[in-house]
Amino acid sequence: MLTTRRQNAGCNTPNVIETKRYKSVPNANIIARCGTLPGAAQGASSTSELQFAGADSAQANVRVSPGYLANRQFVLKAGGHVTGGTTTNLTVKLYLGKSATIGSNTLIFTSGAVAINSVSGNWELEAILIADVTSLKIQGVAYGALNNTAVAQAAIAAVTTTNPNTTEQAFTVTLQFSASHANNAAICDYFEVEGA
């Protein structure tokens, strides 16, 4: 199938129009995505919060050009798979911002700590959001699942942003294991923004 869609060519470039031959299109509503996923496994022997990286080892982020998110609903999605090398929990978080310093970005939603005790499973987070040019806030709800454990839907804290009509909006996703083990491995397989 030959299709034209708006997407990130890579994680570090704003969305562009790209015509490419796809066997199937995951969703025709994709506005932007991180084009370097899936990335390598992360989290081995660490209990630090880490930003997921793409196959190029650069930060996995989704960047949306000005105007695409102004005064409209959109869906931020991230997902992948994970293996806990020992008795451990995994926490996955979504952020507004693309700084390499996690604390410089603004938390949108957290999965909370979910047990991944010496097993493998999938994870996914989805946030249904709206950004408007009057309040300059991103608001909405988010939910997900980790290792077949539901992450309950909850309202996000209203995130103050810049004007989505005139400024690029960028998002990042992080992981954190509660116990260090050489066989801990979390992979982000997709990270994207869809129009609703």
C-alpha cells in the first residue's frame, strides 16, 4: 500500500510529510511518531530513572510541529515489552518536554510501580489529552497496563505548556526498575501521537 502520512522521520526531527510504502498502516490518524523504535533493551543493573532510547541510542521522543495540537484532542501512546531479571517493579512515565535531564521535563502520567518479578510481559500507556491556546494547558486522562496489570485511568495534573499553536510540543517516556539485576530489560517498541 502506498500511503502519505505525517510523522517524525526520526526522534529528533519535527514531524514531516513522508510518502513511504507500508505493508500495513498501524493507524491512519498518526500525527507524529518516534521513527527509531524499537530501541535496545534498557535498565540492566540499574535502579535509576532512564529515558527510553531509539535504535540510534538517542532519546526516544515525539515532536509535533506548531498548530497540530492546538484546541483539539490527541492521544499520546507508548508501549513495548519488559523482562524482570529478579523480584522487581517497573515504573513507566510520560513527560512533556525533550530535555535529556528528566527533571527538566514535566510529568504527565506515571504507571506507578508494577511487579515484573522474574517474568516477561508487555507494557503500554495511553493518554487522551487536549491542549488549548487560551489556558495554555494540556489536560486529560491516562491509563495503561504493565505485565497484564491494569493501570487505572486517572486525570493527569494540568500541565502548563507554551502556546501549542505557535510552539513545537515534545514528549518523552522513561522507565525505572526498583531492583537492580543484569537481566532486567525494558524496550519501547512504539511512541506516537494520534489525532482523535
